[in-house]
Amino acid sequence: MNTDTAQTPSPVLGLYDRPMWESIRKRGMHLQCCQGCGAWQYPPGPGCTACLSENVVWRPVGGGGTILSWVIFHRQYLAAYPAPYNVIAVRIDEGPVMISNLEGDTPSGNWIGQRVALTYAEMPDGAVLPRFTLAA
């Protein structure tokens, strides 16, 4: 690896995050789903935030979502993210809201309501991150 490659910040791993990040690294993101009430949750935790059941399992997400909010940063805060770059809030079809980036073509005008599809970006340092592209 080139020593000049900007390092992607490592995910902060809480007690329940490792299975999610392992699934992302394998390019098949899984989130927790409650077997009692069917609610999906992100971030992961010890039990269902909807019904308080401890019976949560990891399931693959479908990959679709809708942009709820977006911003373009014109200042660089981290070496791995040169300006300008975008940040989007996406409600995935399963329900949870994720913060990520939009890859590929930038929509014109207001991005809110645009349909997106989950993809995986391999960063120059080898880290794999969940990202989104505009849905076809």
C-alpha cells in the first residue's frame, strides 16, 4: 500500500456493530431485524427498539432507498474526503435512516425524494464503505 494513501477513518465498533461491518466488507450489508415485530434497526443494538424483544437477527437489506436530505461540503475535514463531497441521509426501504455518500452522477436541483440503490465503494486504502447511486 502506498504510504501517501489517505486513510479512511475506521468505524467505531460498539458491542453490536461487528456483524454489520463484516457484511459490508463482503459487499452484502446485513442489519438487525426483530423476529417478534419485524422492525429493522440501525444502528444495531441488544434488542428491538420498537417492541423491546431480544430476538433480533441479522438479515440482508434489499438495497433500495430514498434521499431524505443532502449537503455538499466545500471544505476538507479528513484526508480521505477531498472537497467538494456530498453527504446524504437515506431512508432505506426497510425503514432505518443511514448517512452515506452519493456516488456517480450528481442530481440537478433538489435531491430530496430521489430513489437510490446501495453499492459498495472500495477506498484507496482498501476499506469498503456502503454508498448509494441514483436508481435506474
